[in-house]
Amino acid sequence: MTLLETETEREARTTTVTPPRTTVPDRRRPHAHQSPRPLGGVRNTDVFALIGGLAASLATTGLLWIQLGPFTGVLGYIVVSWVLFVVTYALLVSFDEDRPAMVDRVSTVVVHSIAVVLLGTLLFILLYTLYRGFGALTHLNFFTQDMRNAGPLDPLTVGGIRHAIIGTLIELGLALAISVPLGLLGGVFLHEIPGRFSRFVRTVVEAMTALPDLLAGLFIFATVILIFGLDKSGLAAALALSVTMLPIIIRATDVVLRLVPGSLTEASYALGSGQWRTIWHVTLPTARSGLATAVILGAARGVGETSPVLITAGATAQVNTDPVHGPMMSLPLLAYTLVQNPMPDMKARGFGTALTLMVLVVLLFAITRLIGGRAPGDLTAGQRRRRAAASRRDLKRFAGRSRLTAGAYPASPASFPSSTSHGETQ
């Protein structure tokens, strides 16, 4: 059978067949040249879009207000201009950016616009109050006299707000002395002792944050003044302010204590400390800056109250330093009373009183921040000195114990009698 094999069959059997090869044509286009885009800084297109949107919005709103429509009012002009500015800016940005970038730019513009509006409103209030009350602030008697001998027609060189400053400090000091300990203890209770009762107390506290200030004044007037017979005084006003400040301090303290890391309290428990020792030495020092913020919020709520003070303390034109007897004036109540007078000098005194109240609040906030606004572990100079003195005392005590131990137990083993020598002696 091998002899009958033809030449063609032999070549077919010995020849290797090459598989077919498919070639895909390269249809890729050359990459377009792209310049790197900086992540930081401001591009020219951003500036042009911002300026163009602002100019277009102002021009369009001016055309609507002056030529086309019967529109009037500065506030409406500002609102319509802002809306048109946002729309125009989004349209200009869409020419150069994709949709996510456009949404991001428009959101940034809206957020910054709101921040500018809020800051501008605060600056307007401050500058307007300063402008209206600057005439009264330039006279020294405005801070050293009271309104006992000043009438509506008297010039600014007569009368002052000394009685209101003293009354505000007394009322706010008593209110803080009452509300700060109770508020901190209430916040610690809500955080450390969970249960049905604590949930009920938290609900009541949250409801009391929306309590009208007038109701707090009426409550103190009906109980302390009518039932217990206390006169209208600074103490009654302080109690009314405490009712308004307590919910703020309790709720803020509860929120701040929740932010303390659980690892710190667990480490304190692992070292053998009890619950209240951990609260006093670990939880409260760690949340010190937040607790200072809670006190600031409560003081800000109480220092500007008018109706509770009017109901519980009344009003007076002279200085009263007795918080238990007699009416007592406060800065918010005096500012409200003076501004209601139609005479220009009395209005100037009212705006000067309001500006003095602003400065007083800022000073109180700064003092509170200095006292309790330090970070955890940040010690004052006195605390560092006391820590260093305690460390030196501990070092001396440990050194004395080491000397006593060395005297009781000799360091050299040769001083102890060996068993061999003891047996030879026997």
C-alpha cells in the first residue's frame, strides 16, 4: 500500500497548512491637541462669563424697570437682576463646559450669592446702627449717667445708659449662674442615662426651644411675683431669662457630648474609673469648646430679650444695683423705649444703646471663648505650672521609695549567707 501512494498524496501529507490571517484596518484618528487644564486659579473664560452674566442681567433688568414694564422698587430690581444673572451665567458656562461642570459652577454662584447677601445684611445693620447712634456715642456722659434727669427735649450731653448697662450685667449674670449648671447637668443626664424618662425630657426640651419669650415672663410673673410675693426685680427677670436659656443650653450640651469619641470613655472605664469620674475628667474636658458654644448660644438668647424683662423687672430711669428689690432696666428694653420716642436725640440714644448691646455681646462671647474655647489637652500657663510641680513631687516620691527599697533589700547577693556556710557554722 505504501508502494501505491502517489506523489500528490505524499506532498499533501507532508505539507503544513498555514491558517488564514485577518487584518483589522487601523481607522483611529489622530488625537486632538489638548492643553492641560489647571485645577487651581481662575481662568479667563470664568471671568468673562461672570462679568458678562452680571452686565447682561443688570441691563435687562434696567430695560424692564425703565422702558418696558411699570416696575418700581429697589428690592424687586435686585431680586430680578440676581435671577437673570444666574440664568445668563449658566447659559454662558454651557458653551465651554459639559452639564456636570455647568451645574457645579451655577451651584457655586448661588451659594456665594447667599453668603454675600447674609454678610451684606449684617454689615448693613451694623453700619446703619453706627450711623444713627454715633452722635450719642461721642459723649462720655452717655456711659456714665442715667436717664433720671434727661427729658425728650434735652440734648445728648444730658443723660446716659449707665443704669441699663448695670441692670443687663446683673440680670445676665444671675441668669447664667442659674442656667449654666442646670443646663450642663441636664445635657449630661440626657447623654449618659438613656431610657424612657430621658427621651421624655428630651422631647420637652426640644419643645421648649420654640417657647415664646412672653410665656416665660408670664410664668415667672404668675408664680414668683403673684404667688410667692417677690417684687418686680432683677432676680425675677433673671429667672425668666433662665427659662428661655435652659432649653438652648441643654440641647446644645447633649449634641456636643455625642461627639466625644467612645474610645476615650472606654479607655477610662478600662483603667478603673467610674461613670461620674469619667464624665468629670474625660467627657467634659474633651467637649469643653462645644460646651462654651452652648453657653454662648444660651447667653445670646437671653441677652436680647425684652418682653420677659418688662413683665418681671419693669422699667426705671435710675441705677438699681439691688437684684431683689425694685425695678431694673436692661439695654434691650431701653433701646426699644428710646426708639419709640419721636425726638431725634432720643432716637440717637436708642441706636447708641443698641450698638452698646452689640459690643457687650461680642465681649461676652470673646471672654467665654477664652475661658472654655481651648482644644482638648491645651493647657493654660497656670495649669502647665501646676502639672510640672505635681510631676516633680511624684518624681521625688518615687525616688524616696527607690532608696527605701534599696536599703531594705541589699543589691549584692554576697551579703546573704549561703546554705553551705550556714551548715559549716552549725
